[in-house]
Amino acid sequence: MKTLNSLAIIGTQWGDEGKGKITNYLAKKADFVVRYQGGNNAGHSIILDNKRFALHLLPSGIFYKNVCNILANGVVIDLFGLVEEINNLKKNNIKDINLLISERAHLVFPYHKEIDAIFEKAKGKNKIGTTKQGIGPAYTDKVTRIGIRVIDLFDQKYLEEKLKENIFWKNLFLKSLGINKEIDFDELLQKLLEARIIIKPFIKDTSKIIYDAILDNKKVLFEGAQGVQLCLDHGTYPFVTSSSPTASSIPLNTGIPANFINEVLGITKSYTTRVGNGVFLTEINDKIAAKIRIKGNEFGTTTGRARRIGWFDAVLIRYAKRINGITKISLTLFDVLSGIKELKIAINYSLDNKNIDCIPTLLKDLERVKVEYITLKGWDEDITNVKSFDALPENAKKYLKAIEKYGEIRIAQFSVGPKPEQTIDLEKIW
Ligand code: IMP
């Protein structure tokens, strides 16, 4: 088979690594940008022409009219949220929207959001800390085979039947919890019928389109949402999202063969963050964490929540490399680390004196995990205008070298700010 031109962009930590910025940066060269999992729990902020855009569902190539942006079958779509995002772009004079939506993608309804919030409340101190966008309940409906897909919006009789069935179960559930609130069928149906008009021109069998494009040697970029540690299967379960942000999930979630992914680029923050609950072995809660949080604007794009902060964890990167077949990384938010006297990097974990290569699967083992660190000297210089590796302060160079050594990975690119021009390519990515 000839060399294919597909590239997967994968978050190697707990999401928020800056995938939106990098996808948007690489999208200029792409023919297609494909979102393949998650929904509007994701939040990508992109700076273009000095304007900040927050995307939740739309792929990050949406600003380029020559790039075909696809929401593939594995995505769950909040129709009203999507229409809002499309309208927002139009308001900002981005009128030529080059978008395709898989007819097989499942829909997120307002009742999924309500159920998400109810479950979180019921879990009390064990709550996951979801984005409350209804992602878990929507994927639950998909798996229990009562979900409603995009294509169903255009068969009104079927839609009414399915919606009635779903609302019946949901109302029963709400009632059993003593919640005296009924979901109104007529109101929801009416809103769906209005919103479907906006998305009708975009609906296609996207599996065939992506398949043909890859065979035709087109540049196809798969944009992951969230990160490996939030993967339903390979993350820190149960404190994860309800889909798989890994490269391995792309074939299933887009309908292409497994050997159609050519390169996998990991997006890695220069330190670590997590939003929501669950294990975070290198977390810090001191003044340094507060400084990083402010400087790195570490507040959720979707929920506004303050993100938890921690040291760079090379074990996570080795794990992400193994799970996804990552060949190189793009290191983001490097400028945020200027002005910190000493920087730590986690290089190994051990459990009961034995080295382990990932976060333990059993929650009760977590307390006994020991993390081994190295400490490096920091640098004071502002690096936001740096244009090459050589122009970096010596200690910043040493930090990058340590990431490569202990993460066992090549840094192909690093970022010193949110703007596209603050991206330094160390090798050709695509
Ligand atoms: P859910 O995806 O809303 O169900 O949330 C499950 C977990 O994933 C929570 O810890 C969320 O904070 C986290 N999460 C979901 N989407 C993102 C994201 O885009 N970035 C970072 N964390 C996320």
C-alpha cells in the first residue's frame, strides 16, 4: 500500500494539552479535519487574528474554508449546542462553513444533561466531576441501543416514536428519584424539528468519504478530544470520560480500516493538569501551582473550573506512547514555566518496591505508589518570542532534553504562546 497521509493528534495526559491550537496550526495544510469521539465536553480555545474562539464540537479546522471538517460517527452531538457554535462563527463573519456530519453519530438531548447532573449529585464525594454536558448518559443510550442518531432526525415518524420511548423511560427515572419534573415531548420535538434544518446540508456517510480521501492520498487529520488518561478503557477508570480518545479508537469511531492511520502525534503540556476528580500522582497545591494556573490560564474552556496542577510526568508519556503508537510529541505551554526556580519531572513509579509502568488499575493501590522525581534548575527569561531551540536559555534546553530522555520520545515541536507564530517546529510534522 502506498504511504498514507493521515495524522492523529492525541492528548497524552488528562486533556487540555492544547490540541485545538496545534490542530488549527496543522489544519492549514490539511484537506480534512475529523473529530471522532466525545462531544461538547471538549473545549478548544483557538486564537486567530487576535480573536479567541472557544470550540466545543466543531473541528479545529473550521476556520479554513478549504478544509473539510467532519464530525464522525463516534462523536455525540448536542444539536442545540452545535447550532449555537455555527451561529457564533457566522456572527464573527466566518460564513463558509465546510462541515460534514456523520448520519450515524448519536445525539445528546437536554435530558442527558439533567441525568448527568443527577448522577453526579447522587455520587456525593465520589463524583467524577463531569462537565455535565450529558456525555455519559448519551453514550449509555447508544450502548443500550435506545439512542437517537443524526439520521433519525429526518424520519419524523421514527423520531417521534423513539423520542416518546426515551422520554417515557427518562420520566420514570426522574419520578423514581422523587424529582417532580417531566420532560415535555412536544416542546423538545418542536425544537429538534427547527434545529435539524440548519444541519441538514451537512449530513453524509462520512465513513466512505474519509476512506476515499485517505486512499486518494489526501491529508486527513484526526483530532482527538480529551486525553489518554480520560479514556474509558485505558484511563483512570472510573474517573474518565465515556469514550476513547486514543488513536486505536479512530478506525471504529470513523469507519475506516485499522491500518489507515499513518502517524500519531502526541500533544503534551510542559507540566500536567487535570480537571475533575481522580488520581493525579504529581499534583502540587503550593504557590508554584497557583502561579502556573494563572500564567497558563488553567481554567476549563467548557466549565470555567480551575484546573489541578502538577509536575511533568514522564511515566504518563511513556504510557501514552505505548497505548497509541505515538512517534513524536508537540510540547505546549512551555513559556508558562519561565520564572520557576526549580522544576521537577516524575521519571518512575513503584508499587511495593517494584517499578510499574502506569497508574495502577486498582484504586486501593494508589496510596502505596511512590513517585521518583528528578529536579532541574529553572530559567527566568521570558521565552514567548523565541523562534528556535538554540535561542532558548540553557536550562530550558535541558528541560526539553530531560523530557525526551525520560519520556522516551522525540519533541518535534514546542509552543511558547497561544498564537500560531509562537510554534517552533524542530522537524517536519506532516
Ligand atoms: P465528561 O466527559 O463530561 O463525562 O467528564 C468526565 C471527566 O472527563 C471529568 O473529569 C471531566 O473533567 C473530564 N473531561 C471531559 N472533557 C474534558 C476536556 O475536554 N478536557 C479536560 N477534561 C475533560
